[in-house]
Amino acid sequence: MSEQSNPILDLNKTYFLGFLLAISAGIVWSFGAPTVRHMIDAEIYQWHYLFVRGVVVATILLVFLMAKEGPKFVNNFSKVGISGLIGGTGLACAFIGFIFGMTNTSAATTLFLIALQPLFAGLLAYLFLKEKLRSATLIAMIISIFGISLMVYNDWMIGALFGLFAGFICSLGFSVFAVSLRWRPETPKFTTIIIAGLICAIFSFMMVIFFSDHTTMPLKNILLSILHGSFVATGLILISYGSKYLPAAELMLLATMETVGGILWCWLPIFGVNEVPGTNTLIGGIVIIFAITFHAIGTRQKSIPPTL
């Protein structure tokens, strides 16, 4: 006599799988912060680094799609549409914002601002998709303003406001990507990420050619950008699979492990960065993490077992 499956047990298993995938994505992404910190003359080679990283992200996702779907993967490009182009452009802006944020302000400031992505996504969905703005989201935004104000004051005092602005662009870019997928869920996510990598690479290449005094980059920076691109692509694949098993709010909350991990890796001497966040930045970041947690709890929905 065959054993019957237990729906509650199956739900717990799929939830745990989604939990592991989301946590793993955040941890993988978190190693991007110390990677950038080891660049040689980072303020000179930002566009070069972005060019290589964009190519790596696009290539890894392209190979992944070929392995997953075979030759028919090319059909995905015809399904991208305006939502995929908007989402890809938003994600490319996020790629750029992260590097300029990391190279113009503290890792903590950039990473804490990235954690605001779920709140920005909720606001954009309200403005452009007419989705209901939940009270938990609104309250979390108000709480976040206090944390952001502390970081603005800190960066204003040390003259790093451009880095703060770049961090905002990064968070907003990720939000545009997320909202574009909610606008048209049938938009192929992985193909959109490939487009993001290509947009980032092409734009960065143009910036190098027309505005940079250096057309080449040190070998160490090339290797670091390849490594970083691998982190980005792997995390995006993991989070995409995790989205099948977890509600969006919980998924993004768990992915904020990128923020916690990135700050920790840049802080611990073992990674050779030794970057201690300022008091205002740390307090502001804690306030933001509290707001994100409040938002996730307030918008939590029950997980539904995926159809496989």
C-alpha cells in the first residue's frame, strides 16, 4: 500500500526549501561588498569593472537558460516586451548604483539602502500599478525616513552624499525590476536579467571609450569583476527559484542577508577590509532593518505549495 502525501508536511518542506534558497541568495550576494573593496584604484575603474561584470552576468544567465530550456530558449527574447526592457534597464541601473555607492561611501550605507527595496517596490506598485498601499508598508516607510536621515547626516558630514545618492539609485533600480515583473508576470525573468547585463555592459563600454583616460583595467580588477558577476548571477538564479515557494515579503526579508552579511564581511579582519560603520550609519541601518522586518510581518501571506 503506497503512502499518501501529507499536505502540511509537503507545505513545510517547500517553505523550508524556499527559505534556504532565499537565505543562500542573500549570503552569495553579500560577498560582493568585500569584493568591490579589494579593487585597485576603484574610483578610476568603476565603468571598466561594470563592463566586465555585466558581460559575466549576461553570459552565466545565457548558459543557464541554454542548459535549462535547450535551443528554444531564444523564444524568450520575443516575449520580453516593454516590461522586460523597463525591468532590464532598472536592474542595469541597480548594478551601476551599487558600484558607485560602494566606491563613494561606506559599504554599510550602500547595503542598508539596498534593503529598502521592498518598500520602494510597494510605493512604485501603488503609483504605477494601482496596487493597494498596505498600512504596514506606509508605516515602515515612515520609520525608514528616520534611519535614512541619520545616514544622510553622517554622509553629509564626511562629504559622501554622491555615494548615498548612488545607493538610492541601486535600491530604486531593483524596485523597478521587481515591479516590472508584477506588471506582467509572464515576462521571462532570466531573459530580463540577461538584458540588464547587456545594457550595463554596453553603457559602461561607451563610458570607458568616451570619458575614461584608461581603456584597460588591472588584472586583479578583471578577476574581481568576474568573481562578482558570478555572485550576482548565482544569487539571482537562487532568488528566482525561491520565489516559487515563498511570499514576496518574506522572500525579500530573507534576501536582506546581503545587507547583514556584506557589512559583517567588510567589518571582520579576516576579509582584509576592516571597515567599521559609523555610529549614525549603524543606528540608521538598524532602524531600516527594523522597518523592513515590520513590513514583512505586516504583509505576510500564507505560502502555497507550488505546482511542479
